[in-house]
Amino acid sequence: MKSQVTLGLIVGNRGFFPSHLCASGRETILKVLEEEGIRVIAVSPEETRFGAVESLEEAHKLAELFRAHRDEIDGILITLPNFGDERAIANTLRFADLNVPVLLQAFPDDVNDMSINNRRDSFCGKMSHCNNLRQYGIPFSLTTLHTVDPESECFRQDLQWFAGVCRVVRGMRRARFGALGARPVAFNTVRFSEKLLERAGITVETLDLSEAFGRVDRLADDDQRVLEKLGNVQRYVNTAQVPADALAKMAKLGVVIDDWMREGEYDASAVQCWTSMQEFFGVVPCTLMSMMSDALSPSACETDIAGTAAMYALALAAGKPSAIVDWNNNYADDPNKGVVFHCSNLPRSVFIEDIPVMDYQEIIAGSVGKDSTWGTVYGRVRPEPFTYLRISTDDLNGRLTAYVGEGRFTDDPIQTFGGYGVIEVPEYQKLLHYICENGFEHHVSVNLSQVADAVYEALTKYMGWDVYYHKG
């Protein structure tokens, strides 16, 4: 998962406004971008006047540069040190034809220096640019403040938010997901449309469990890759109580999954975690899935590919591991609190415990026996703010839908098993009504970050999806 974002920079200029502000403004914005760890593609002052764009010729020149770096540019930043020429900027975007997110920023005027030599009028110019971009049919994003000092904390936060938007759009438009095994027969809720996902840029490829088990059978116990995987598993979780034969099976399956993910160039996965695997192989894959999620290659339960998509979008936005859980229980009689749970495959980094414990899957053990269900990861989620996201394919209406919002994991007392946490969401009952009335699944993806704004902007404005933003 690529973390650094590369932005194409467009510096606006308009000749009858103070052009010297473009020179100083360009230097300021470049300094801030470097400080924020953002790579820049831009023309130099030697290539265009002040390194800005004003004329049709300059628009062609900058667009040509952007096209040459098409595979590198994740988004465009338009900065307006003065009013700027709206035609030149819109033409640059049209000629480049990158189809990436666009952020529009305007410099503020100094109220103590509104002379003809230093007045920017970027405040007014920004409105003209927005009007023109809408005429051109080019979607764009706005800074929190209409005009904002690039060196301010407010703009730096805007930049990081926009970087998250760019990562989500870039990642989701070219995502590759692997589905290991068929959908468990009892889970109609995780049905999805491969065709709708493909149209959005998300490819799904499958591997039958029998093929995976066949590849496992070809691996020797003393295969160096198996031994390395076993060591990785034992360092990742506490396996003191787990039988050696279960760990050996897990290590072999881990090697097979790693090879499959690498060969297919998959960004994330979903696995048929029960009950076929327990009945015919003898472990649960939860720890292996947890390890992948913790390494920013999300893996969802019960072959829930749509859940994988949500996990991946959150990880792209936040640069942190995502988990998939059930909206599972009420919490006493508090209408805004609940319990989320999975068996679990939650990534290690979300837990309170530094080293969680590997255990057996208590729910499935009742039907297939304890000895066939080792491999879950037990622990409680840390009390922190989180973003939740559910993506679904609305097959009946031929569209992708989602809901997103933020809440917090609490430290309210609870004793249970698996991976779990107590959550608080503003107007939680309203959200639950929305989920039920619109037929969303019981699974939801969560990330210990606050990136709902970035995810919503990316999925609606640039991906064109139908997304409900729950704000309470």
C-alpha cells in the first residue's frame, strides 16, 4: 500500500493582479508541501512566468508535464496567490485529463495592506474558479476555510485530509481482491456483485478451498518457508496453549495464502473461515487473517468481499490497520452504546494487549470440536475514536452503496470472548434504523482513526457512489 501522495501543483496568476505574489506564494506552498511529506510535480519559473499558469500556451505546457507523470500523480492542488485565470486552470485540467481529485486553495488578503500592489482578491477569484470548474464538469474539493494561509495548521490538516482522499480514490479504482473459498451457505448477507465492483475498478478473483488444501499437502513440515511462518505466528500472538499440530497446519496454510496473494497481486482478501475449513482441515485462519490486516493488507471473514472493500478504503485513508466486526449486542440500556465482536481475526495493533492470545473458536467448537478450531485472536479493542464504514453492492438498482461515520471505543466494563469492544456512536439508534431499513449487512469495518470526511469525499465526489454520512 503506497503511503506517500504525489500532487500536481497549479499556481494561478492573472496579469492585472500583483504577479509578484505568485512567486512568493509558490515558494510558500512548495515549502509546506515538503514539510507535510507530499511529493510535487510542477513547472519551474523558467518554464512559465513565475512557475504559474495564465495563458493557453502555459496551460498546454503544464498539462503536458502532468500527462508525462500520469502514473505518479494522485491529485491536483490549485493554489491562488492572486485572483488567477480560471480558463487557464480549467484548461490545464482538461488537457491533462488525469481524472484525479482536485483541491482548491486561496491565499488570504492582509487587511492591513489592501493596496493595489499587494491586494490578492483570491477570495473572489476562488468563486470564479469553482463556477468555471463546474461548467467544465470537473469535480473539486475545498479547504475548510474559504481563504487560508498555507502555513497555518488549518491548511496542513486540509492537506492531510486531501491526501487521504487521494489514497482512497487511487487505491479503490485499481484494487485487486482475492476470495479464498465460497460464501458460507448460512451467510446470504455477504452476497455481492463482482460486476458492479469491477465497473468501479475493483477486481475480485477466487481460489477454491480444495486448491488451497492441495497446495498445503505439498509442503513438508521442515520446509524453510513453513518454519519461518511458524516463527512469525508465534511472535505475533501468544500460542502457549495451542497444540503443535494445529500451529503446523496454520503455518503451511499461511505460506499458501502468502504465495497466492503475491502471485495474484492482491491488495486484500476475504476467506471462507468456517465451517468447511474446520471440518476438512482442522484450524481457523483468524490469526493469519489478523496478520495480513495488521500489515495493511486487510482480510475479511466469511468471504465478505464488500467488507474487504470497506476495510481497504479505511486503511487507505488512515494508513492504519482496519478490522471487520459485527454490530453485535446492546450495551445495557444505553441507546448510544453497543458491543462489537468477532471470533476473531482483528489486527493485533487495535488491541489493548501488546501480545494477544491465540485461542480456539468457541462458537464453532460446539459443532466441530475444540481441536479443529484453534487459531482465533482474543483481545479487547483500545478505547479510542474510530471510523466505521460499510460498503454494499445494491444489485437490484445496479449501484454501489455505503454508510460511514465516527464514534469511539469506550472503557466501559464487559467480560466476553473473542475480539470485542464497547462502542459509543451519536444517535446510534438512528444509524441502526438506517442499516435495517436499507438492508445493509451486520458486518461493519472499523479503523482507529477519524477519516470519515476523507472517505465520504472520495467515495461520493470522485467515485460516484451513494453514501450515507451518519453524523448523529
